Amino acid sequence: MNKYVALFLVTILNLEQYRYNYGRKCSQDRMKQIKIKLPAKDRQPDFNFMEYYIKSLSYSSNL
């Protein structure tokens, strides 16, 4: 994993933020139950696509 793939995953995980607030914190048990959709190739996560997508963004030169 490199910083581009990590940025992609963090963005996807931040989309789940609405489910949790002060009264219902995101614990490890709840994190294990979260299902996130990732780009896939041959039923495996396509890390190359994630990396190139982040690099294609207009602000990627500042990363």
C-alpha cells in the first residue's frame, strides 16, 4: 500500500462517518461489520486503479 491507495481508502471510509456519532462510536467490532465497495478486477481489489485515480486528480501534484 502506498499513500495514493491509502488516500483512496480513507476517503471511502470517511463516507461511513454519518453512521457514527458521540453516542455510537466506531469500535473495532463495528468496523469489522462495515462492507465497503472497492473497484475490483478478477474479484480482487484493483489497487492500481485506486492509485492512478488519485494521481489523476487535479490536486495530486501537491500530495
